[in-house]
Amino acid sequence: MISLRLAPRPMLATRRNIAQSARSILLGALALIVSTAASAHDPVNNVVANVQDMLQAVYENPGATDPQKARLATLAQQASSDLAPIQDRMRKNHAQMFSLLMAESIDRNAIEAARAAQMSAAEQESRRSTQFVVDVAETLTPAQRKAIVERMSQPHGH
């Protein structure tokens, strides 16, 4: 009968290496999540960029009247004023969530509270953004709305 026996020292080293690798993978994954979410996926900037593209399409439309342009400028200013504090709160909630995830110990209740706050802010942002889009749509003629939708359907809004 052949007996294979591993020395206790290499086994401890292997367990230690596995634990260190697992910690490194976890920290790497969290760092990737933080960097990706912080830079590549900023829904706040996406909303602003889409609104700017839509308004640019209106301003470039030869059929847009001066009263329409003035009304749109007013609507955009009001929406920006209303959205700014919501967007700031969303950024702070986002940062808080990642701070909680990077903490020495995980506080599930605090993480859930941060998630709920972020969802509430996102709902407020969505509601106000939709109100703005509808206000803009009501300011335009059906032909102008159709032209803008066609423009926005093309790659990069062009």
C-alpha cells in the first residue's frame, strides 16, 4: 500500500496563498466596480448629454421659432435647477455605497439604506427628466418632434 503524505508546512503555505489570492481577487473586483461605476457609467451625465443633444437638434432645426427657442431655454434652466441637487445626492449615495463596501466589516443595514436612498433619488431624477422631455415635446410641432426622434435614433445623435 502506498501512502501519500503532505508535509504540514507546504499545506499551510498553500492555504495562506489561497486566502491571499482570494483577498486580492475580491479587492480587485471591488476596485474594478468602483472605477467602472465612477467613470464609465455616470447616468447623471448621460441624462444631461441626451438633453443637450435633443436641444441642439431643436436649435439647429430651421423650423424652430424664436419663441420656441426661448421656451426651451427656460425649460432647460428649470430642469437643470431641479435636477442638480438630485444628481448631487445620487453621486453622494454612490460614493457612500462604495465606502460601505470597502469598510473593514460589512454593514448590511447601512448598505441597504444607501441602496434605498439611491433608488429614491433615481426615481426623482427619472420623474423630473420625463417631465422635462414632455414639456419640450409640447413646445414643438409634431413635425419637429419627428425630426428630432429621427436624428436621435441615428448613431451619436447625428
